[in-house]
Amino acid sequence: MVNDGLAPLADDYANGIYKMNPTEVREKLRLFITQELVRDNDYVLRDDEGIITDGLMDSFALAEFAVYVESEFGVYIPDAELTVANMDSLDQMVARVLKDSIKD
């Protein structure tokens, strides 16, 4: 599935707004979630899929995700932001990582 929201992110990266490539962030997160958290290399994770609400991740996996994001991208996500409302889809997760990668 093509994410309609990806083009603006890619444009912002091309224009020097983000320090990280949104496409690369998205694919690294997708790979981590499917391989390490869902543990199904063949699972096709949609960008807008309810990862938590559909039961693919629980609160423990969300904490593991936060540790991965900090180690891989240098982005700390406070515990208060690790909620279903903020982190239920890959789109939301990518947006949160990129939020801390806006150039000054």
C-alpha cells in the first residue's frame, strides 16, 4: 500500500527540513516491528494498520520499540507518549521519530 502521506515527508527531507530520510526511517521501523516484535518476516505491515489495536504489539513491545528508536535513531520517546493514541500505526511512529529530526 502506498502511503499518501509519505510524499510530503520525502519533499521535506529533500528540502533539508529533516535530518533523517523518512523512507529509510519507515522501512527500518517496519522491519524491526515485523521481525523483532511480531516475529513474522512474511507479515505485510500496512502504514496505517492499527498495530496495537489489532493486537500485533502490547505495552511491553511498545517499550521495546522505544528502546530501539533511541538506539537506532537517537530519538528518546518519553513514556507518556507511548500510548495507543500516539503510536498505533507505522505512520504515527514515523512521524514521532521525524518530529525530533527537524533541523534547527
